[in-house]
Amino acid sequence: MKQGDLVYSGKAKSLYRTGTEGELLVLFRDDITAFDGGKKDVLTEKGSLNARVSACLFSLLEEHRIRTHFIRSLDDSSMLVRELQMIPIEVIIRNIAAGSMVRNYPIREGTLLDPPVIVIDYKDDSRHDPMLNDDLVLALKIVSKDELLRIKDLALSVNIVLSRFFEARGIILVDFKLEFGRYNGELLVGDEISMDSMRLWDMKTKGSLDKDVYRFEKGDVLAVYRQVTEKVLKR
Ligand code: ATP
Ligand code: TYD
């Protein structure tokens, strides 16, 4: 597999051409950032931990007939994916109140959200990813009404599969972020599903097993990422 021209380099991943039309190589770098890029570091091995977890979770979704961009892993830090026309939204699914939900609204951290809460942010760093509602999504013509319903439906299906998977491993899926893109008229789950994009709590201690360890300097982030990776890869 040839690593061709660089298409895009974001805060944590780089996308490359591969020589095959419609396919991209995604390289998970060791960069870690938080607070809109205000805090950043390079942590050796972090990229490969997130890449391996993402590959495993995308495969799990595919096994449950949820279509994703994932084709196959290329090595520990990179994967081959279908090139999507990305939809500029971040779809956040919350099972337990935490993070910005607790900062912005009168709800206690740890409150069970049943049914889960779906929040959609507009993906635009220069505007600090403002929150949207359904009317805004449609007014901005980001997706059609049907696509919005389909996106929410897919997000809830992903939530069921991932929540069960983590529960069986002694981990609570508190919340997570998905990105979607179009591929030949079909909506696919894209980007990554990793410790950077999920909030995970140890079922017994309620301790953080995700990027919050880095955000709030709660301990050894690499050790925590390794611990989650080991549990996920056991399948
Ligand atoms: P953020 O961290 O806010 O998501 P970023 O652009 O810095 O933004 P990275 O993860 O570093 O994030 O970059 C990956 C980029 O690749 C994202 O913009 C994402 O939307 C895009 N992307 C993910 N999967 C695909 C795909 N299959 N086809 C095309 N683009 C993709
Ligand atoms: P949220 O609580 O809104 O933000 P923060 O973690 O910054 O307080 O995040 C909810 C979940 O979505 C959490 O698991 C992290 C993930 N997420 C991302 O991966 N990228 C993002 O840009 C945002 C806003 C959230």
C-alpha cells in the first residue's frame, strides 16, 4: 500500500491518497490536544492505541450491519478507509450527564439520561463548534430532513452496540462523538471511535478512562489508554 499525497492534516490525524480512487489512508498521529487546541502534547504510542481501538470498534459496528468508512487496518497506526464527503457536524450521544452538559446546564454529573440525549455541534473550529438544533441543521442545509432522521437513528444504533460492548468489559460508555459522511449516496460512520472521542468510566470506581485524564491531568493518560486498548482488543 502506497502512502501518496497528503490530503489533510488535522489536530490528531493525517489523511493521505493511496493510489486507489475513493480510498484514503488515515494515519493516527501521537498528537493529543484539548480545549480547542489550547493544550497540546505529543505522546509516543497514543496514535497506535487510538488506531487499534478505532479499527476494532468499526469492525464491531460492521458486524452489526452498521456501515462505516473502515476497510482494513494497514499497520498499528493507520487504516484504509472509504473517502467520504464529510458532513460538518459532530453528533454527540450522551448516556450519562458529564462534560459540557454539566458545565452548561443545571444537571448533576453522573445523572442517567434515559433515553440518551443527542447533541449536534457545527464542526467549525473558527466558530468554536457551536451547538445546533434540528431547525438550524435544516436551515443551514447541512442535511435533509430524512438524512437527519437517519443520522440520529444510526447514532442510537451505534450507542446500543458500543454500550453493550463496553459494559461487558466493566466500562461505562458515558458519551461519545460520531462523524458521518456520504459515500455513493449512502450515509457512513467516519472519522474515529477512540479514547479521544468517547468518555469512558470504570464501572466500579467511576474513574476516567479517556481523554479527560489528559484534559484535567487526572493521571497517566497513556497507561489508561493502554488499559482500555487491552480490554477492547480482547473482544
Ligand atoms: P477535530 O479534532 O475537531 O475533529 P480535526 O480536523 O483537527 O478536527 P483530525 O481528526 O485531526 O480532526 O482530522 C481528521 C479529519 O478527517 C477530520 O476533519 C474528519 O472530518 C476527516 N475525515 C474522517 N474520516 C474521513 C473520511 N473517511 N473521508 C474524508 N475525511 C474524513
Ligand atoms: P463534551 O462534554 O461536549 O465536551 P468536553 O469533553 O470538551 O467537555 O463532549 C462529549 C463527548 O464527545 C466526549 O466523549 C468527547 C466527545 N467530543 C469529541 O470527540 N470532539 C469534540 O469536539 C467534542 C465537543 C466532543
